[in-house]
Amino acid sequence: MKSRQCGYAFLMLLLALAVTSLVVASQMQLGLFGQRRQAELQLLAAGTRMEAALASYARLGQGGRPTMPSRLEDLLRDPRFPKLVVRHLRQIEVDPMTGKKEWGLVWSQDGKGIVGIHSLSEQKPLMTVFGPDHVQFKDLPRYADWVFGQMP
């Protein structure tokens, strides 16, 4: 009789272990989903800041000065004003989707200046609802299609 009870106890232990494993796996999945959603929000914020820096650079490009930077570093210290320190951006931010300070660049039609940036991530976005500032990203298949700035 005792051996039968041990068998049931072992079976119940295996069942409890299986249920616990399923709960832990689902919680990890939710955690990864939450991290990715947070990274999407960070991408929107970083992209918006870089878009504003490109617009600031363009506003100061009057009087024969170029209106587009030839490299992102020009946004950190504007080379058009050698005697002044003009900053449009404090730092080149990390792309939250790739974890690198490397961004895709959108060039002007003549290829002389940067008019926009985008993530280099080929992942499919989770976000489907956007605010009025980013409604153009709705239904785009990858983060790399989220262009911040002007389209060429």
C-alpha cells in the first residue's frame, strides 16, 4: 500500500512541476513583451529628438550655409559656426531596438545631406496604435521603416 502512495506523490510532484514551469514561461514571455514595448517607446522618443535636431540644423542653414548635416556628429557641434558652440543634439543616442549607436540614414535627393534617420532593426513592430505625431508608422512592417525626419 505504501508503494502506491509514493507513486501518487511522485505523479503529483511532476504535475506541480509542469504547472510551475508553464507559469514561469508565460511570465517570461510577458516580461519580454513588456521590454520590447518599452524599447518601442524609447525608439519613438529618441527618433523624435533626432528629428528635432535635424529641424534645428535646417533652421540655422540660411545665408548660403548648408541646411542638412553631412554626418550625425554635425548635430553635436555645428561645424558651420567655428567660433561658436552650437549644439542641436547632446549625444547620438543608442537605437533601443539594436542596442547600438548606429542608425540608418536617409539622404537628400542630391545625396549631400541627411534628412532623416531610422532604426536598423528588421523586427516587426508590436505597436499598432500611434499618437498624432507618429501616425505615419501605422502598418509599417519593420522598425527600419519608421523614418524620423523628412522623406527624401
